[in-house]
Amino acid sequence: MSVSQETSKSTSEHSAHRKSTGRQVLVLAALLVASFVVAGLGGLASTSNVDGWYSTASKAPWTPPNWVFGPVWTLLYTLMALAAWLVWRKGGAASKSFLKLYWVQLVLNLAWTPLFFALYPMFGTPALWVGFVDITALAVVLVFLIRKAFPISRLAFALLVPYIAWVAYAATLNLWAAINN
């Protein structure tokens, strides 16, 4: 390890230790709340439509039962908040850059559910294509987010891998729906 790497590592470790335990708990709680607000708003947009138009829609043969989505997203929202918290703890310019991108992905994540579920009854198939554009943009942002996480926190990087995998999977479900409905 070079002197500059040791200095950088020492500085980031010092930055993480400088943050009080109370502040760390508060930031983690805020990140979890933000994630679950997005989840809750998504739930509002999908609830009536899952049993409505979506129940009779043409779905990909690899579509899981509806009950799978809630537990999977609960886990993913928790993991993404933990990853953001781990990166925040490190501090510095790289962490700030990561966190800006983190909020972008959260907005894209929030937008997808109403685009896909709530707009379909009004606009039909074009709403599914707009949802597909959104989820594709989300996947691209996640690739950059994960790349930013890797040098900051290997654990944060690992916590985000299931998220990108699920988003890629969900994108295939969205694409099928857009093509076949």
C-alpha cells in the first residue's frame, strides 16, 4: 500500500469514527425511512391495480406469484439503505458523489410503480413502455452506483448486488408486459 493510500484510508477511517453514534443511528434511520416511504408510495400505486388490470394481463412465464414482490422489495429497500449508510460513514467527496446518485436511483425507483401500474388503465401499453424506459434508466444508474460503492465500501457494494439483479429481472417482466399487452 502506498503512502497516499494509507493516508486516504486513515482519513476515511477517522471520518467514520468522528461521527457520533447518535448521528450514525439518526442517518441510518433517515435512510431506512426514505426507502420505506418510497416502498409505501409504490404500494399505493400498485395495490388496486395488482388485483385489477394486472391480474388479467399477459405476464412472462417466469413471473413469480404476487406475494413474492413484497418480501423481496422489503429486503432490497433495507439493503440499499444500509449500503448508503455504510458509504455515508466513510465521508469525503466519493461518498457525497455516491449519495447524490443514490437519491437519483431512489427517485427512479419511486417513479416506476405509478408509471407501470397506475398509468396503464388510462394510457394502456404506452404506460408500460414508459415504465420500461424508467426501469432501464434505474438499472443504468445502479451500475454506476455500484461502481462508485466498490472503492468506498466493499460491503456496500455487496449489499447493492441483489438490487441490480432484481431490477434487471423486473425489467424483463416489464418488457414482456409491454410487448404482450
